Amino acid sequence: MIATCPHCQSGFYIASELAGAVVTCSKCKKQVRAPDRRGHAPGSLSEANDGIPVAMLAETRAETEEHLKNETEVRFELEKKIKDSLDAKAKAEFQAKLDAQARQEAEERLKQEVSARAAIEAKLLTETDVRRKAEESAMAEKQARENFEEKLKTETEARLKADVQVEATSRELAEVKAKLTEA
């Protein structure tokens, strides 16, 4: 059933069980008396059947109710669109937060990987340095060994020459001694 607020002149829908009861206007929130079951507001000219045909009143009421029903449906559709829009906005904000969190976690993992890679590279440089020093030490030992072997070879050759000379000198002495003994 349709009622018109005498305070703000807005129409609003009332359940037929509330006919004739005091209700609150949905727009201005003031107390008004609902129309009776025939749709007449208390004290209205229509209630006195002011010569307006009942069919005309019923038709006007039906049009008004249909108009109100359409407005209510439009309002519900708009409210649903607003709610869906807010839900979409909330979902987008939530997704943005998730994306930001995932990006932050990815950046943290990347920092950890870079740090781990730097530690590995430092260890490799240290191992390479140790290996290079070991190779240099091995090369120095090899050079020292070659120098020692060369010196040993030179000394051995000198001793052999000295032994040959001692032997030659010993023979000469033995010959001189033999000549002296013969003489």
C-alpha cells in the first residue's frame, strides 16, 4: 500500500497489515497515520468519497504502487552496484596489498641471494688466492730444487775433475818416486 507523508510529501510503501496505524515516514522520519485498507488517509477527501470514482482511485493507486515498486527495484539495483563496486574496490585494494607484500618478499629473497652470492664469490676469491700462493710456492720449490740439482751437478763434476787430477798427480808422484828409488 502507498502512503504520502503530509510533512514532506514523499510517497512510501507500507505493508497492508499496517493500514490505519501510526508509522514513520521513510524520508523525513516523522510519525504519520497510514491510510486505511481502502487506501484513504484519515480525514482525506477521498475517505469521504468526494465524488471521485473508486475505479479511478484504484487505478491511480495501482500506478503509484507500480511506480514505487520500480523505484524500489532501481534503488536496490543501484545499492547492489554500489556494493559490487565497493567489493571490487576492496578486492583490488586487497590484491594490491598482496602484490606489494609479494613484491617485498621477492625483494627480500633477492637481497638474500645477492648476499649469499657475494659470500660465495668472496670465498672463491680467497680459495683462488690460496691456490695461487700454493702454486707460487710450488714453483719456488721447483726452482730451488733445480738450482740445488744444478749446484750438485757442478760440484760433482768439480769433484770428479779433482779426483782425476789427484789420480794424475798420484801417478806422477809414484813415477817420480820410482825413478828416485831406481836412482
